[in-house]
Amino acid sequence: GWYDAGDYDIRTQTQYDVVNTLVTAWETFSLKRDTTSVDYARKFVDLHTADGKPDVLQQIEHGTLALIAQHRAVGHAIPGIVEAHIDQYHHLGDGITKTDNLIYDPKMGELETDGFKSGKFDDRWAFTSKSSSLNYGSAAALAAASRALTGFNDELAQESLATAKKVWEDETAKAKPDSFKHGNTTGGKLEHEQLKAATELLITTGEAKYAQTVKKLAAEVDFGINASWFIRAIPYMDADFKQQLKSKAQIYQTELAATQAKNPFGVPITEGGWAGSGWVIRHATNNYYIHKAFPELVNRESVLQGLNFLYGTHPAHNLSLVSNVGTRSKEVAYGMNRADFSFISGGIVPGILVLKPDYPENHEDWPFFWGENEYVVNLAASYIFLVNAAEDVLKD
């Protein structure tokens, strides 16, 4: 899987979010870019060297392997994998140097090794608590990945779909969902994650039971934040469903106008402890879907405003929040090279943090303010989708 930002945790929510986003980007925009070689047999990756395979499919495959490994090992999605010791948490440098890359053997002395195992107790831990929300989110990504990987890695595609179906059957058969919650590692709201799984399984299989769940949830959950899922389900639903969504989109149109009136930038600027680039991208992406389905209700400017904000039209300064994109961009960020006060091209920082009561801030001199400057990989995937969405609406 992918390390989630600078602290090197392999967070399952991040993994399935990236897979889902890249699958929708592949299916919507047919991204054929090929600048990376990936060789699993040799455990070798070569950047800037094409291998005849679309990079996005290789990334989807990579994330899918991380998700499916959890189901193979313990039968369900897990919160993630992370270091077990505090001295590893604040490790600086390449993540591969956090451990000795040898399996821990308690029978060995701390300095003893046979080349495969060692007595150094530094292995990362898998946290395996059950969560129905997390399981649904993982199933959604696996179902989506099965479509993208068909013809690319057929064996993995078939296993992914079979696993997603099994998760659905297991979860819907429970008298009571597994509701364990811990921070942001155990899935989003149960209904939202179930909607994702139902939508992806519906698109993949066309089976009526998934359509029934989508229709039920359309009457129960918020439309705005879930618009992309509902709208992608339209071709697989009955004729009344689109009209039902249009009524919700009309209400959203009013809500959108109120959001755009709150600041000169026309995007939601969050005021919590984590700055809002992610919300800006999600807001613009949802507007893209609604614009494509109901162009008379939401115009293309609400899509483009998201990119405008990222590229410098925001408070505090006018740097692009996407490193190395734009005339001047973020050059000090919290990624794997944060100790060097440096950046990673294409990384997106959280951006403008509003300190109470109303002071916008983004430090360019200190990468360790993670709420302002930490790269996260799911934001990079969402940005890829939004850039292509903006290009699409500009063709209208």
C-alpha cells in the first residue's frame, strides 16, 4: 500500500479512497499516461521509464493488493499498519529505514540476525479490529478495482469482486454492525460507506439488491457530500431515480449559493485543526458530477473555483498549494523529506488554516505544522481527478 503522509502509517481508509478515486478517474477520463516501470517479481520500480502499461492501472493494482491482503489474512478490512514504538513515529527520512527489514524473532539476541530474521523488536504492527464501516469502504474499492483490472490482472480482478460480494453478504447478514470507532481509522459514517459499496457493486454487477440499497439510502443520507455516488448510479437505477436526485440537487443549488457567498473564493474554507484543501477538492468534484447530470442547476465555475483556490487564489499568501505546479508553489512541506525542509512535486498540502477567530495562516518556513503542510496520498489522487474534470468542463 501507500504510506499515508509523513508518519508512514498504511491507513486502510486512505488506501480504499485512493483506489476508488483512481478507478473513477480511469473510467471517466481514460488516463493512459505511462512514465513508470513496475516489476513486482524483481521488487523494482523505475520512475520516468515507460513499460507499456498505464500508470493509473498500476497504482490501482498496488492499492488493491494492499486491501485484498487484509481479507486473505484475517477475513476483513483492518484499520491499518503502523510502527509500534514512539521513536519510530518521529523517524525522519525514507520509510524503508524505519525497521531493519527483517522479521522479528524473540529467540534471537537484539544484535543477532540470520539474514531473514533478527532479534530487533522493530516490526510494524497490523491493527485488526473489526469495523463494518471500514469493511464496506474496502468492499467498495475492491468492487471498483475489479472493473479496472479486468484485462490487466484478471486473477486479482476476479478475487476482488468475489471478496467484495462476500463482504456485502457478511455485513448485511449481521443483526448488528460492528461499530468500533477509533479516530479516523475505522471508516466514515456507516450509511455513507454502505452507499459506496452498494454503488460500486451495482455498477459492477447490475444486481437489483444493490440498487434497492442505493434507493433506500438516497432517502436517508445527505445528498451533497454523497453526490458522486448517487449520480454514478443513475444509469443502473429506475427512471424515477434521476428525478428524485434532481429535486435534491435543486436544494443543493441553494446551499451552494450560501457557501459561495461566505468568502470571495467561492469554496468552503474549513475552520478546524486541519486546513481545507481536501474539502475544497471534494466540493469541486461533487459540483462536477452535479454539473454533468444537471448543468442547468450547477455551472462549471463551481468546479474551476476549486482549482483556482489550490493554485493561489486564497488567503494568507498566493502560493500554489500543489508543490511544483504554478509560478510559485509550496516548497516546504511535511512529506518523507520534511527534515530537509523540502517538497515532493505534485504533493498537495492542507493549505490555509484559519486560526480562531479569523486569522488565515500557512507557514512556508516550518514543515512540521502538519495541519497546514502535510502531504496525504488520497488528496493527490483526488487532485488528479479534479484536474481532468476541469479540463472536461472547459470543453463544454
